[in-house]
Amino acid sequence: MNKILLSIKTDKGVKEEAQRIAKILGLPLSTIINAYLKEFVREKSVRISLEPQIRPEVENFLVKASKDYKNKKNVSKKFIASSEAIGYLHS
């Protein structure tokens, strides 16, 4: 199989983060890029997700908040008027 050099432009930060993650996985970044290219050729499609990824610290916060809500911990009563909520906060 003949190999050629493929040159692409990307943001410096993206490249550095990709290299960091590839290193953690124990793979060269070129192996990961080649795998993506082979999948692109095989599937003849590109998958782009518009769903934002939740940062781990936000996900942890939401899990804790959900548990608190289920256990009725750190939950205030429902307010009908804003003045009630302000009064509650000042009490």
C-alpha cells in the first residue's frame, strides 16, 4: 500500500488536545485520523453532532441537584409572586 503525506489546517489548540487524547489512548494521532478517513470512505457519510457535550463538572452538579430534588433537600417551596421569593431569600 502506497503512503502519502496529507497536510491539513486545523486550530493549534485542537491539534494539541487531539494529540494529548491520542497519547492517553496509546495511539499516534495519524492512526486516529486514518481510522476516521477509512470510515468516511466506507460509510460515504459524515456524522456531525449539534448536541452540546456537557462538561464533567456540570454533569456532576446536575446529578447532585437531581438527587437533592428527589430527596427534597435544598429545595424551596413554590412561589406565586416574586415578592414571596424575595421575602424567602431575605428570611
